[in-house]
Amino acid sequence: MSNFFNDNTDLKFQFDQLELEEVVEILEHEYTYTKQYITAPGDYSEAIENYQNALETLGDLAGNFIAPRAKMVDLEGAHHQNGAVQYAQGTKEALVQLAQGGFMGVIIPHQYGGLNFPATIYFMMIEIISRADASLMTLFGYQDVGEAISKFAPEEVAEKFLPKYTLGEHTGSMVMTEPGAGSDLQAIKLKAYQDKQGQWRLKGEKQFISNGCGDVLLVLARSEPDTNNMFGLSLFACHGGDSVQVNRIENKMGLHGSPTCALYFDDAPCYLVGKRRHGLIHVLYILNHARFSVAAQALGIAEAAYREALEYAKIREQFGKTIYSIPSVANLLIDMRVTIECNRTLLYAASQWLDLRNKLEEKLVSLKESGAERTKEQARFKEAAKIVDMLSPMVKYIITEDANKICYDAQQVHGGMGYMKEMEIERLVRDVRITTIYEGTSQIQILAAVKGVLTNVLGDHFDKYEQTSYPEELQGALNKLIEIRSIFEHCRTLIINHSDKPFRELASKDLVDMYAAIYTGHMVLKQVNEDGRKNMILQRFLTEALGRAHKSKVCLMQEKFMDLDSTDEFCT
């Protein structure tokens, strides 16, 4: 096997392109934490060195320890016996190794024993872990739970839950979904109440909870009786135990190493996290992280699938030659590589906006406490927040959908062998499928992203990108991006001026696709100057994107005149 960071030249390239100076300075309190915490860096270069060392160490662990155990983890799966959940042996062993490496508190602040890394580095780690074993990501990837507790909970609550969490002695879970509620979090009914002593308790059911057997549960519950909207919800931290029963674990298509649980809270003691009645508001903050995490998970699976297909194509012979030399197979492989690299650019360009938004929010609190001027920071925070609110669902939608296609095509390269259980690709196809569904389906992500797309939140940035001076050989690429944007603006105006709501919702996907292509294209174009190899990636991506934009324009013009209330005649 190999090091899953060092052997990925594109991931290393993305790491080298990161621009996190401002984020890290705020994160490390202007590098004053060195006086208190041994893990704190003294300057930006030291921080970057720390991040690279951590990624290399994790890459070695993923490639040489976790990946070789992934097949047995899938076969054994998690078990539910006598009301308790047991992880597969390979999962247990991996968690021990991750804990010993200090990787279970990557984004949790220094004061609770965490590494205090930016979210962008954490997402790179999720990609690496997911390439090795996607089911392990749902245990490693719930560090958002600890980060949320550190951000929103009172100090005494954080101290109760986080020290063992960062040591890896406890795992966590995000407990949102209920029977019949799905993505509609406002429909949550799980009851939160205070007993005579003032202790908060939870009563009711939750369903489809990844790692619901975890020790630290972050639970969205209805704290206000006789309410049925978002303002009756609050967020709570709860230790799993005798009062939280795992009724069953689901028999799933994939991610067998990750137990997906049905839970019953039997007057379970819990602690308020954040403001009462602000639970859904706090959850929306957490969901921004969760969407990026799932996108990174999908990207890691796609990388694994591509490598399996490439390796198989080079050794599988048909008609006296390897199938790698068959043009249609080679074309599939090239498309996979282009999509993966463009999506990786999209993910890490967007995640830096998330880091900036989060750290500017912390800086504003500090400036307010000191009485300093903060007008400039307020304006930048508002802009970053709007951009993240759009990019978060967009990134999740684009990357997970593409990852599913990559895995499907990778299985196609394998032919009949790809359908066999002994092949790695069969597991990857099963594991990737959930990524377009959990943490919000693709359709929900499109509806969430289109609000920012319609208001053109990146418009000023696109203007600036178009005015950038590029070498003559890249002018054609820039012109294609300008043309896609022109088509987008035509379609956007058409939709804004259309009074029919079903038509506007139908058009959302096309608009989001075009906007994502414009943003991704500009980000890759920027990188071409750093790595000439990216030019082929860019040209192929833009050719495809421009063709899809023209198709969308034609289709939207046709659909404008359709009677969308007459769907039945098309479906029967």
C-alpha cells in the first residue's frame, strides 16, 4: 500500500495552494497560544508545517493500516446484541490508532485537548480516511459535534463532554432525524423537558442516526410544548448510556462498518447547548460543516474508485491488448480524473470561505469586547456568510452526484468482475450511494443553493476574475467562462421574471450547475499558472460545461411554455 497523502499529487497541490494566513492568525489568537499549549504554532509557517506533518502521518495510517482492513470491516459490519452495539474488529483497531495519533480532536480548540486545526485541513483528512474506508469517516467525521459544543455550550458543559472526546475515548453523533420527519427538521417531536430539579431530559425516538451508539450525542429536540415550528427547538448534549436505548441498527446497502441506529431516549439527562429556542439556528451552522464533510467523503471514495479502475484497465487484456488502450475506456478514465481534480479544487476553495466566515465571527466577538472598530470586519463577515450559505449545499450536491457517477463508471471499466463481491469497486459503489442522500438529499441542496445563485452572491468576484490578466494561451479558457456566465445571466433573468413557482423550482438545478461551473472554472484557471498540467483539466472541464450551459438554455426556453401542472400525462 502507500501513503494516501503523499501519493496524491493533486491533493498535495491543493494543500500548497491554500491561503489561510488570516484564518490561522485568528484561530491561534495571533499566535499567543504558544504560552499555554504545546501544540500551538508560533507563526503561520510553523502552522502549515504542522498541518502537513499531520496529513502525512494520517496518510500513512490510512494507506497502510486502515485500507487493508476495509474489506473485512465491510464483511463483518457493526453488530447489535443485547441492546449494545459492537464495531467491527478493524474499526476498533483503526479508532485506537487514530486516537493514539491525536486525530480525534482535530478541529477542537487547544483548551479541550484538541489540535485547533482549520476546517479545510480537517476536510482533507476526511478525504484521506474515506479513500481508505468510507464507513470509518462517520466515526472520525463527527468531530463537528465536539466543535459545536466548544462553540455554543457553557464552559462547564464543554468540560463535561470534550476532554475524553478529543482523546478518542468517546465518539460522537449528530442526532437529528426522526421517523416521518426526514429533512424537515421543523417537524421534530422528540421532547426535551426539565424535571423538578431543573435537569433537562429527553423523551422520544430518533431514527437513521449514524453512530447513534456514540458516547457524546448532540440532539435537536422540542423544548417548548405546544409548538410546531423552528422556534420550539433547542440543542442538547447527552451522554449515551442506559437511558438511551439502541433499539436496532439498520441493515444497510453500504457503509457496513458504521452503525446507523434507531434510538429511544427514556428520560435521558442532557444539557442545553447554545440558546434555548435557537436549536435549529445552531444546527444550520453545524450543517455547513457536515455538508463539506460528506462532500469530502464522496471525493475520497471517488478517488479510490478511479484508482481501482485505472489499475484494472492497465492489467485487464481483451482482444490481445489491455483495455486501457481502448479509446472509450480511456475516455471514461480521463473524465473521472478531470471531474475529481475539478471537484477537489471546488471543495477546498469553498471550504476556505467557511474557515474565513467562522474566524471572522470570532474576531467580531473579540473586537466588540475590546470596544474596537469593527465595521470592515462586519461587512466581510456578512459577505462570507452569504457565500458559505450558497457554497455549502452547492459543494455537497455537485461532488456527491459526481462521485456516484465516477463509481458507476469505474465499475463499468471492470466489466462483469466489477459486480463481484471480491472486487473493491463493488464496495465503493455501495458506500458512495448514501452521500447524495444523507445530510440532505441533492434536491434539498439545490433548493438551498439556488437562493444565493439567484441573488448572484459571487457576482463581484466573477467581475474581478474576468478582469485578471492571463497569458494569451489561457484567454480562450477565460472567454469560455465569460460565455457560460452570459448564458447563466440570460437564464437567471428569465427565471426571476417568471411568475410560475414550479417553473422556477424546476430551473433551479440548471442554474446551480452553471453557477458551480463558473466558480470552479475560475478557481482551476487560477491554478493553471501554478501547474501547467491543469490546463488539460481546465480545457476539458470548460468544453463540457459550456455544452451543458447551451443545453440548459434551450431546455429552459422550452420548459417556459410547458404546463407543469400537467405532469400526469408525462408520467402515465
